[in-house]
Amino acid sequence: MDFITNHQTEIRMGTFIGLLVLMGGLEFIIPRKQRTQKRLRRWGTNIAIIVIDSVLLRAVVGLISAGLAVGVAAFASAQGWGLFNLIHAPQWLEFILALIIFDMMIYWQHVASHYIPALWALHQVHHADRDIDATTGIRFHPVEIILSMLYKMLLVLIIGPSVAAMFIFEVILNGCAVFNHANIKLPKGLDRIIRLFLVTPDMHRVHHSVVKHETNANYGFSISLWDRLFGSYIDQPQAGHDDMIIGLPQFQNNDPSTLGWAMLVPFRKHKIDTPNSEKVSADGQVRPGNLNL
């Protein structure tokens, strides 16, 4: 545990960069969907966003590293705070339960970011990317990243996971975000098998469609169970992966590929409609993928 605590940043960054390079390479070899924009401009913006995220996150949390949730897990363990630090279940069981519970809570965080206008104003930066690839998985507004970290901190204090569980969860979450946003074509049979357990690129790509009921589906980042369990699962986009349009309907231009736009759009004076602002179709039926909260 001391090794993880002392080297968590290096391990996480090494894993993250390795997966980003791997997925980026596979996108050249086995691309799933034709691009609408040139790579370099988008990649430059998306990579710049994560650099800004990292710098601002470190500035906000002060002396604690960007792996804040792991540090809070160590603090909670030392203080005896959190459910798992009170019930003293077998370590292997606590480890597995922590991974499952945190993944489910990230699912609900994602749902909230679509239903609450203030959160959607930030989250739309992620959805506005008109192509979806591995770099989209790191394209989140810095304010959303900070709020997400605070949310995970609170969960850590309530649940009390071990340092190891929290570290592995963070590595899995970051890795899955890169994987399921990658523009890679998996064999259909392999995709069907993987998505029984994990979110695949084809499954998550549906979530980035301009079609509202598809945007309101497939919220999961790692475990694919939650969308099926909570009624937000759509198997395939109605237009097919080749013809589906990625991004947001109101931002189908080159603006989302510029860094200034991505940083400022949440704060501009324009009407912010969540993807769930129109829940009922013309025939009076609730659209698929809309959770009845």
C-alpha cells in the first residue's frame, strides 16, 4: 500500500498514457466510424483540456495530489470513518463491493449530469465533440472534473473503501473511459461478449448521438449492468454506427474543436436545455432511455 500511495500518480499516468497510445493506434488500424474533422485540431484541444484539468485540480486541492480520492481513502481508514471501516467485513469482500458500489454511483452521477441544467452546462463540453475517439474520454470541463472529485471524496468518507480498492477503481474508470470512447471496430461476436460485463465502444457511442433518446441512454462507463438494470440501455443507434451523427445538434460546426469555446461555453448566456427537457414523444409515450426519476 505504501508503494501505491507513494507512486500512484506515476502508475495511473503510465497506465492512462499507455492505453491512450494503444487505442489511438488501433483507431488507425481498425477504425469504426469515418471522421468528420481532422485529428490534430481535435486532439490538440482535447489533450489541452486534460492538462488544464490536472493543473487546476492540483491548485484547488493544494498539497494533495490529483489522486485525491485515494488520499481521502487513506485518511478515512486512519480515522475509522466510513461504512467499511465500521463493519470490518473480509477484505476481499470489501474490495469487490467497493468497486461495484463506486461504479454504480458514477453511473448515477452521469445521469445527474444530464438531468440537472447546471451540471449539463458543464457536461455538454464532453458531448459537443463531433467525432468520438479515445481523446473524447478525457474531454471534460475542469469545473466538472473538480465537482466529480468532490463527489468521489464524499463517497469515500461515507463508504470507507480501502486505499487499494480506491486506487484500482480510479485506474479502471480512467482506462474504461479511454477504451469505450475509442473509435475502434470490434468483431460483433466479441462486442456482444464484452458488453455482457463491460461497456464497449459501440455501446457507448450510442450515448454520443445527436438523437435525444440515444443521448439519454447507455450512461455506464465501466460495468454495463447498470443501464440494463435501470432501464437506460439501447443496443444500437437507430441510424446505424456509420450514419449516426455525433455531438450536439446545436453545435454542428467547428467551434467545439477550439479550446476557448470548450472552456467558455458553459458560462455563455444561452438557453441550457438538458437532453431530457423533452421526455415525451408526439404519441405521448416516454422515449426509450429516459429514466423516470
